[in-house]
Amino acid sequence: MPPIDRPAGRARIGLFSRKGLFRIHAWIGLVLGYLLYVICLSGTMAVFGHELAWLGDPAKRVAAPAAGTPRISWQGLYDRVAAAHPDLSILGLAMDPDDLRRPAWALVAGREGDLRRVPVDPWTGEAGPQKAGLDLHLWLRVFHKQLYVVPGVTGVHGALIVGALALPLLVALVTGLITTRRWWQAAVILRMGRSARLFWSDLHRFAGVWSMLIGILICLTGLWYLVETAADTAGAGFAEGPALPGIAPAQVQAQAQAQAAPLIDLDLAVARAAEAFPALVVTTIMPPRRPGHPLVLAGHGDGVLLRDGTEGVALDPTTGAVLQIRDAAGLTLLQRWVNTADPLHFGTFGGVATRILWLVAGLLTSAGILAGLIGAWLRLDRRQAGGPPGRVRMGRVRMGALATILPCLGLLLAAIHGSWVYGVVAARPKLLPGEIASIGLAPGEMAILVVILAALAAPLPLWLRLTCRRAAVQSPPSSSPDAGRSRRRLAISAQSSGGG
């Protein structure tokens, strides 16, 4: 990439001219390129986060059942968890009837409200050990969404920062397309074997063109996360759907005296929900947490482009009467968008096919950013080799480089600190005597995470050196452009006189 600083004496370039837009594109890439690379690559890995966690943690896998083996029922799942952990409160059950590879899960609360998850084999009903903290999938989601800048740790929600970075990425994508001459040729040309500079330049344009449409969609939904988080921070969050109904006052006292949270058989509740909402596939059941709350059965129905759990049925937990049906038709336009942004951002709306497409687009975007940084390094080498050596002004080097580097390093340090405090320390379960629970990632998940972190950190030295070298390369001082031209004329005249 050419230098961002405008050389002295050169005519001012219009902001919206091709050269002006290219300088905006170059500035974003050189100043924010590494942060954008980290966010893009972590989000790309999060697209298949469940599969990566399944690969790294044996507790997330189940053995293939014998032919004809029935899956455990919802009530059987609840009973097995309650029998294995009688001192814990069951807050939710999750089981996907279409997924044969993963266990069912129960979300439970300990003595002081600490949350844990209990895996249950959906075929044998055997409950596994409790797990606290985040698994690899959730780690990638939290890191991508907010770089582990957690309000309870730093006082600031990191989604405000990550969401704001979607705007410069969007501008970089659009200006890159506008300033790429004959972009349709850039989509098919990779000049290999000629020079490293040409190859990385071609790869930069190639990746940008092919990831453009999905990249713009990801940026727009990322900006929505910024708006959504800002509204939540201000106390004016957007509702995901209609408010859950309450229980009739006459039944609240009876529910408070009940010994078990779900007072109706859960299999009967699922049957009642199926009668009221035939298209609903229940994947989550949330028992009432206190008297007056309904029993909620959530999953996916016939709605298109909605995240799982948006649609569902609320029941009276004592009688099984249907209190509310939440389907796509009952959502307002804003509520529908709130539940659509996530599938669009991660490409989960079309199953494996769209997730693979989003994975390829994310990898291309990440590779394009990296290729742009390498290309800028090679262009800087060429500039220094082809021109007079610049004079290094150390004060400007320090201030310019530090102004770019320190915010980035500060965010990375906040991510490390937040992941430890929020993901490990705060997640430590408060166990009763004899209880066993694992914290954080399984060894296999940790190995996968190390590989991902290595890929995230690999371009950092290049970006740091590039930032420092760019700040150090300055044109030698001169009184004016005319003075420089006069000196060159005098030198030519002197050589001519000497030769005569």
C-alpha cells in the first residue's frame, strides 16, 4: 500500500475521489487491521464452535445407540438430573431431537446461585459430572462479541467496542471495492511466481471481492449489536418477544406450596404444546423459577430466519393450560429483527450449507486483511529501497506509533484479564462436600484453543513492526518544494559545466 501521509507539495486529493477513498481504505487497514483480523477470525471459528467443542471434549459426545433404542424423555431427563444432583436447582433443560451426536444438558444452580451445566447421555440417561465456566464454543462467542471486556470486570461492555469496529470494516470493504479497477478480473487473478508483492496484492483484492457481500452483511449485523448493547446499557433494551404471561393469583399460592418446580409431567407439557403449536420442535424447557412464573417450552417452528428458542409455548405449570403461543406471526417487526440478526451474522439460518459459506467468507476476509498488511510491508520495503533514506524523528515515531499500538494492546490485555476473571475465577463452583465439578475447557478444547490463539497472535509482530517503521519513515526536511527543484537544477547545471 502507498504511504498514507501526503508528501509536501503534492496537490490535495479529494476525500471522495478514487485516490482519497483508497487512502481511507489504507488508513483503516494499517491502523485497525490487526484488531479487525482478530475479530474476524475469532468470529469465523465461532461459526463452527459447537463442532470444535465436540471435537475437543469427550463429555460432549455420545456413543451411537443400538438399533431401536429410544431417546430419553423430557421428564426422564429431569428426573435423572434431579436424582444425580438433589441439592441443585434445575433452571433449564436442553435436548435437540435432531442431533444424535451431542448429549442433553441441564442448567443447574448451586447453593449461592453459581451456574453449572450437567451433561446427560440422551440414550442411557447417565448424568455426567458438573461443568462450570465456559466451553470452547461459548469462549469463542464471548471473545468475538466483546473481546472479554465484561462490564462486571472493566465497567465497559466490550460489544460497544467490537460493534463500533464494524463500521471501519464496512468502510474498508466498500472503499476497497470502489477503488479496485476491474474488480471482476481481481476475482479470478492470482499472479504467482512473479513477485511476492504482486501475489499478496492480488490475494488482498481476490479475498475482498469474494467475501464482499457476506462481509457487508456481517458488518451491518455487527453495527446492530452495537445499537442493541448501547440500548441495554442505557436501560432501554429491545424486547425479544411478547412478555411472558403470569399465573392467575389463585394458583400462585398452590404453586408456591408445591415441592417440585415443574408441577406437570414434562412429557405431557410437550404434548400440550404440540397440540397448540404443531410446527414447534421443542429444544429447551425452562421450569418456573418462582411462583407466578410459567413453564416455558422453546425451540423452532415454521418461522424463517429466527434463532433457536425464539418460538415457543408458555404453560401453566400446575394445570398445563396454554397461556401463550409465541410464533413468528406474533412478533413485531423489531422483535423479528432482534431474533434474525444472530442467524444472519453467523450464517446459521440455512444449516450446514450456509455455515460453510460463512466460514469460507470469514476465512477470506481474515486472509484479505493479513494479505493487506504483508503487502503494505513489502511496499514499504520497496519505497525505502527506491528513494533517499528518510530521517527518523524519534519523538514523532514514538507518539505516532504509540497512539496506534497502545489501544490495541490495551484491548488485548483486557481480553486476557477478562477471560481469566470472568471465565475462570468467577465461574468457580461453590461445591458441597463430595461434589465434583470441572472448570473451564477440557484438555482437548484447550489444545484447539491454543492453535486458534496462535493464529490470532501470529500477525501481531508484523503489525507492530509495520506500525513502527511507517512512523519512522519521514521525508527529509526541506524549505519548500521549489527549493528542492532549484537544487536539482543547480546540480544538473554543475554536472553539465564540469562535463564541458
